[in-house]
Amino acid sequence: MNIKINLTNRYDYELLIYPFNNGSYPSANDAQQVAPKEGIGELVVKSGQSSIVDIPGMGQLLVQFLGEQRLESIHDRFCENPCDFDKYDQMALLRYKTTELYWRFPTSEEDAQLQLSVNDLGTICLDKVIDGEARKVSLPEFFIPPVFSAGAPEENKDESA
């Protein structure tokens, strides 16, 4: 099973992808055009892999197909009737700057599909979720456990007294 992202480019630059390279940092030589300037393209990612879409002057979009992994803090674990989103068994995560799109969809022989576009300002837009559902989530860029917070030594001193 793969995920397929249909990409419409309304930006003044062509969009390039850096495909999964067995975990190695992609080099400029690996870049492939995914959508020409003012054109349409398609990005396909296999389960367990990722691709990086370069939006010139704006940054990179990371597309990760994580398979059956879940972001547990996002699901209604204690609900009597979980919503459809909780029931989908496949996961992809799209990360751009400090915004993430959590996409869940059913396992299928067909590729799960999503439609994105890059507008004339270089902003990524979610146009349509064809398979499954997607939610905007906020994941920490850098997780620092409470023990390392600025007030931790004082708090621990109070507890030991």
C-alpha cells in the first residue's frame, strides 16, 4: 500500500522532491521534479518511507507514511463510541514548519489519496482528503521533560524537605 498526494502548483517555482534514501540525508543530486511551475504533479510514498517536498523560499514539507503507528494523545481512547478517525488503521504525517497534518485512512489495495496545492504565495493548502480523514495537530518541535525545566531544582528541594 502507498499514499498518493496529488499536488497542484500555483507558485512561481517548480517543486522538487527528495525521496526516501534509506534514512540518509538526501543530496541535491537526488531531487526530482514533482510539479512544474504552474502545473500539476503526483507524489507517491511507500509505507515506512518519507519524502521531502521543497518549496523554494518557504521551506520543506515532510511527508511520512508511518503505517499502523498512532499518535495516542489525539485519539478518543476513553470514549464509548470512538469516531471514524480513531478506527482507521493507517497513518501518515505531513509536517511543514510548526504545523502538522495527521492523516488516517483504511488499509486497502488501492493507494490512499490526498490533494494539496501550493498557492501563488508559497503556502501549502489542503484541498481534499479523498481517503480517510485528516486533522491539524500540534506536535512539539523539541520535547523537554519537566525535570529539566528552569524551576526543577527548587521544586525537588521542597519535596525532599
